[in-house]
Amino acid sequence: MKKINRRDFLKAASAAAAASVVAGCASSGENALVPSRKGQSVIGLVAPKMDVVRVGFIGVGQRGFGHVKRMSHIEGTEIVAICDTHEEVLARSANYLTTERGMPKSALYGNSEYAYRELLNRDDIDIVIISTPWKWHAPMAIDTMNSGKHAFVEVPLALTVDEMWQIVDTAERTQKNCMMMENVNYGRDELMVLNMVRQGVFGELLHGEAAYIHELRWQMKEIEHKTGSWRTHWHTKRDGNLYPTHGLGPVSQYMNINRGDRFDYLTSMSSPALGRAAYAQREFAADHQRNQLNYISGDMNTTLIKTVKGRSIMVQHDTTTPRPYSRHNLIQGTNGVFAGFPNRIALEQGGSKSFHEWDYDMQNWYQKYDHPLWLKMGEEAQRNGGHGGMDFLMFWRMIYCLRNGEPLDQDVYDGAAWSVISPLSAQSVANRSESITVPDFTRGAWKTATPLGIVSV
Ligand SMILES: NC(=O)c1ccc[n+]([C@@H]2O[C@H](COP(=O)([O-])OP(=O)(O)OC[C@H]3O[C@@H](n4cnc5c(N)ncnc54)[C@H](O)[C@@H]3O)[C@@H](O)[C@H]2O)c1
């Protein structure tokens, strides 16, 4: 307790001294600087109930097109306008809605990189779904909120500490939602584990493990359009965890991050970066642009986060090495552990086996602990697809909250805390794994914020 008070005191003192310093600074201490609040906290923000949610889309490439399809199946929504600079994908979404779904024509934008601002100028849109390359997330989210609309942004929320603060400040000033759409939090297993954690099955939580281990070298063959056309370049720009939120989102909700606990500091280490260059050499001609790039992002990055309550979280990132997919999804408590990929449980008390042995049979656990949201919507979610139903469930829940005047399950502070691990990991890697302070985007409100409940609808 003493330690927290001292830190809070130091933080307050440095924040006062530094007035509006934005915490995008180079050294670990400076990350702790908290700019003064320009609006009101948006923890638990409830937007006025919407009868029909009027939606605009920016970016309808690989991911955004899926979102358009999903949204078209959700009751109480209207797809008003769509923007994309790539004519082909813009037409694909427009045609899908009119031809396959028999819906009225949406307004279309996309003749320049800033055409999205024309969409934002409309006064008949309530929320905007942003599924563009990472560098656009922050400017588009900020412009969206400034135009009086709620922003829903793909992962990660933004790229730098400075951008995170700008987004948080804008949300607080405009009192608009800015949710980073972490779909994995709506997976059946993740929801079940959240339910089990809340019911105390694992005891007091101690440690979590999260990851994005997903071999994506093949995306390097996407040159003009699609994910690899822009994502490949991040492997030449940042040596750290490029994509932390899929694994970290669920573990953060298990641990009540920003709602009773928060990330305190991290340390990060990368392996050599060998796989992308080797792949380029093997798969492309010697003079191909993929062979001209300097791939610096370590193939495997491992980051350790310490929370204020003393818990530890390991987060890994590897989209390069040949190995099976994993998000780890591990949560360890005083009574036992759940681990994903493959799902397995070991408990001291209440398990079907000794804790020395893994129980791989999930059926009994699903029967006992499937999350209420999954029980209600899981079948429909699976029918509508998207990563086993999690994408649909997330959309369904977003719209449900907006139509029923309930706070969203993820707020701007969650998106910022989970995403900031990327720039901070790079900072640590660059400085011999130096310990880096994670900014408190809630500005102290994490201490009194209530944990996300078990959602029963
Ligand atoms: N949550 C998930 O499971 C998941 C899965 C895949 C991708 N994503 C995220 O979705 C986002 C998009 O990824 P993607 O795979 O669809 O990439 P993509 O390249 O296929 O799509 C991006 C689209 O944005 C458009 N665009 C670029 N700049 C624009 C601008 N200024 N104005 C309007 N449109 C613009 C492009 O033309 C393209 O159609 C990324 O942030 C990615 O991390 C999330």
C-alpha cells in the first residue's frame, strides 16, 4: 500500500511539473508522466440509448468486409456509408449489401486518403467501424470522435504512447466511446475462463501467459493490396511485440486490469530476426522488393509485464517461425491453472484429476461454466462465423450495449493499455531489456473502477 501511495505521489508531482507533457518519451521514467485530464473519465460511459444504430465503415479490405457482412445480420442496425480508397473492395461491400442482402444502397467514399472525413461530416451516422492499416487507426479514431460519433477500431488501437494519450484525451473531451475491437475476448473458451475466474475456480490469480504466435510469412506475397502489403513493413521498423492484444485482452479481463489492478512496468527481449529474410530469399527473386528490406523485428519477442498488485504476465509475439498457432491463454491461480492451445485444466481442488496431470476433456467444464453470453448467442455466433463465432458475438454485444444504454465491455483505457505494450516492448528491447513504466491511462481511476461483471443478457 505504502509503495502505491509513494508512486502515486511521485506521478502527481511529475505530472504537475510537466503540465501537459505527453507521455511518448524515450526513457522509462518519462512514460510515467501523466498529462492532466482535459475532460471527464469515460470509465463506465453510457451513450444515450439508440433505437437503430447507424453505422459507417472505414476500410473494408480483408477484415472490414467481414465486418460489413456481420453487421448486415445484426438487428437494429443500418449501414449508412462506407469508405475505402481501393475501389474494388469498396464495390465488393456495396454489392454484397444490395445484391446478396437486399439492403438499400449505402453512400460510398474513397477518392482520396482523407475521403473518410466526408463520411464523418454526415450527421446520420452514430458509430464508425475502422478497419484500416495500423498507421490510420489513431487519426481516424480521433477524427471520428471529434465529429461526434463513437469509434470502434481494429487492433491495435494505435502505435505510439503519444497516440494513445491523444485518443484517451479525445474520448474524455468528447465523451464518446472509443472501443478497440478485441474479438478474442468473445471466444467461447476465453468467456468460459472469465466465468471460472469470477467464480474463484483458480483461487487468487498470480500469473498469466498470452501470445500471438501465428505464422504469417505468406502475407509477404501480398504486394499491392491486402494485409501483407503494409504489415510486412512493420517488421523493418520495430523490434518488439508488433501485435500484443489478442492474447493480452482476455488475460487482462481475467485479472481486472484497469478495474482494480493495472500494468505497472514491463521488460522485453527479442530473438534474432532471421525468418523473414530467409523466406524472402527462398520465395522471391534476388532483385524483388521483399529482398531489399532490412527485417529487424526479432522472430520471437517475449515481454514480461508486472501489475501493481504484483501479478506477472508473459506476452509473446511471433508471426514468422514455422510452428502451430497459439495465444497461450494461460491463467494461473493459487488453486490451479487453465491453459489454451490445446485447452487443459489442472486444479488442486475441484478438478477431476490430480493437479499433476492435465485434464484435456473440456466437455464437463463447458457444461458447468460456459459463459451466459455464449449460452445465449453462441449458436447464432457460430452460424455467422468469424473466428469460431467470436467476431459476430463481439458485434452483437456492441450493438446490444448501444441499443440498451449499457457501457461497452471494453473502453478506451483497455485499448490503450493493451496496445501500448507494442511501443514499450520495442523501447525495452532497444535498451538491453530495460524496465519500462506503463502509463496509467485511467489517471488513477483503475483503483475504484468496478470489474467487468459476468454479462447475462
Ligand atoms: N481482430 C482480428 O482478428 C483481425 C484480423 C485481421 C485484421 N485485423 C486488423 O484489421 C485491420 C485491417 O486489416 P486487413 O487485414 O483488413 O488489411 P487490408 O489491407 O486488407 O484492409 C485495409 C483496407 O483499408 C483501406 N485503406 C487504407 N487506407 C485508407 C484510407 N486512408 N481511407 C480509407 N480506406 C483506407 C485499404 O484500401 C484496405 O482495403 C488491421 O488493423 C488489422 O490489424 C484484425
